Amino acid sequence: MSQTPRRGRPTQIPIERGVQDAAADAASLRRKADQVTRGGARAGVLGANDGLVTNLCLILTIAGANAAPSSVRLAGFASLIAGAFSMAAGEWVSVRSQAELSGGLLAELRRLIGRNPRLVLDQLVDVLVEDGFARDTAKKASTELPLDEDKFLSFTARTVFGVNPGVLGSPVTAAVSSLALFSVGALIPLAPWFVTEGTAAVVTSVVLTAIASLFVGGLVSWWSGNSPTRGGGRQLAIVVLASGVTYGIGWLFGTAIG
């Protein structure tokens, strides 16, 4: 007589494993947020995109004007050097200025806490209430933070002003990321001109830049939780449009002075 096979118990994930997975996800998210806040990720993405598009446009404009390959190489290399250092300097100044402004705001907040802690507490309570807390809960939460500790300053700065004292941004990280990735991006459309010239070099520059733009755009979209296809396609469209316009401008200019 056949017996009905017993159904096994549904597989359950141990609570400990679930906690570990959640902790790992949280740690990964904190690292990603830290990279974004410190400016390295933004500077790197901007540097790579600017290097790709800027140098491709320059190269195609000169090539469209029927300039000699040596002129294209010289102009492309000069653009790489000038653009990389310009981007690095701009990012350093931008992030440094932001960090100094945030630091000044924190110093002013610290003085205000010393002069009028009740005003700061009232502002903190109002913000918590706006975020959905009951007023009694907000008052209790704010008064439980000791006024003489940096934790109160840090919590108030983040909650009221949106400034994280622990992550004010690194000018060096932003500058180095921008310089390095702009150089890499600018080298991609320039590289074919060292091994070929004419139409072959033009086509190869556009194709290599398009592939790199697809990768960069897709990667950024994936990091953001969006569709890599959409992000890559958007970057590709920008490259194609910029290529056509700049090559056409170069061709018209070359025809006019030819």
C-alpha cells in the first residue's frame, strides 16, 4: 500500500543569517553614501564624462576642418592635460569651499547652543514634528540628548541643517578622482589618432567613446537603482548628438576658410 509522501518543512532562513545580511546591506549603503557625500564619486563621474565628451568634440571639430593628424593629436593631448588639471582644481576649490562653509555653520551652531540651548531645542522639536513625530515624543527625544556632548551638535546639525559633521567632503579625493578619470576619459577618443588617421580614426574615436559612455551611464544608473539600459542609452544619445554637431561645425569652418 503506497503512502502519501510527507511534505517537508518549508525552508526557513535563520534569524541570525537575516540579521547578518541586513547588517551587511546597511554597511554597504553607508560606504556608498560616504563615497557620494565626500565628493569622490561625483567628481569621478563628472571627470570621466567630461573627458569623453569634451575631447571627442574637440577632436571631431579639428578633424572636420581637415586638419593634419598631427594637429589633431597635439590639440587632443593639450585638451587632456588642460582639462584634467582644470577639473581637479575646480573640484578641489568647490569641495574645499563647501567643507569650510559647513564647518563655519557648525561652529556657529556650537556657539548658539552655548548661548541659547532652549532655542536650539525648540527648533529641533519643530523639525521632528514636521517629519511626523508626535510633539511629546519629539520633546522627549530632543531633551534626552546631553547638551555638553558632540552627539547633540551632530544630531542637531544633521536634523535641522542637513549637515553631517563627520562627512564634510574631501577636496583631495575629489581632485584626484576628477583628474584621473578625466584623463582616462579624454584618452579614449584620442588614442586611435596615434595608430591611424582620417576617416578610420574619426569612426574609431566615436565608437570607443560611445562604448565608454554606455558603460559609464549604465554603471551610474545601476548604482542609483535605475535601469542601466536607460542610463547608458541617455549617455550614448549625448555622445552621438555632440559628435554630429561638432564634426559639422568643424567641416563648415574648414570649408569657409579653405
